Amino acid sequence: MAEDKSRNLPKLLIVEDDEGLQAQLKWAYDDFDVTIVGDRASAIAALRADEPAVVTLDLGLPPDPDGTSEGFAVLEEIISLKPDTKVVVATGHGARESALNAIARGAYDFYQKPVDIEQLHLIVRRALSLHRIESENRALQARTGEGNTVLGGLITAA
């Protein structure tokens, strides 16, 4: 029965190599179907398999846990494979430049470590809401046709 419940929950992919933080984040999201991975290959495999609406991504992943090169590589691959995914990146204290760089490369938002679970949960929920709105807009646009103009082709004059 728990599996049936998880099918109705929104999917969240957490890409984090710190096992303690993995556990903390898993339990913080009981209103999501959570998948947790700790490296780039696992993140991309989970992205393809689960197609999560939202991904939280630690920029400091192995083999470069003290840098950001691996995290940025994961971000670029996510954006390339599934551009509608909302990616929320984690940065270390004082790493505002990395966060802004991530947003410039397509991330939705960022949060700073140490993690404030309530603040992160709010960011993730906002990202999910935006993802849903954008998905609804794409579906409506597909139903009405790309060629239609504003007001369904109604001719107006001002």
C-alpha cells in the first residue's frame, strides 16, 4: 500500500554525497517520493528513470567534493536532458558566486549549507509549483495548437 501512495507523490531527486545529510533530507520530505544518490552517474540514471520535477543538487560531489566542477557537470547534464526540471543547488557558506553561476547555467534556485530544512522545503515546494504550472501551460498550448494567437484567433481592434 505504501507503494501506491508514493506513486501519487511528486518526485524529488536529492543528489548529495554526505550520508548524514542524505538521511536528514530523506526524512524531511515525507510528502515527496524521494530518491537519493551521491554521484553524477547515479543522478543521471535516476533522472532518466524517475523524471523528477525537482532536483536538489550539492555542487561538491566526488571526485571533486571540495570544488564545484562535478556539481556543475551534473547541472549541465540535467538541463540538457530534461530542461523543465527545477534544480535547486546547495552551496557552502559564502559561496554566493557559485550559486549565481549555477542560476546563470539554468538552476532554479539555491540554498546554503548548513541546511535549514524548513527553508529548503519552502524552496522545493515553490519549485514544484512552478514546474506544475509550466507543465499545465505546455499541455494547454499543445491542446490549442501552436499556431493559435492570443484570444484563440479572435480578430480585434483597438
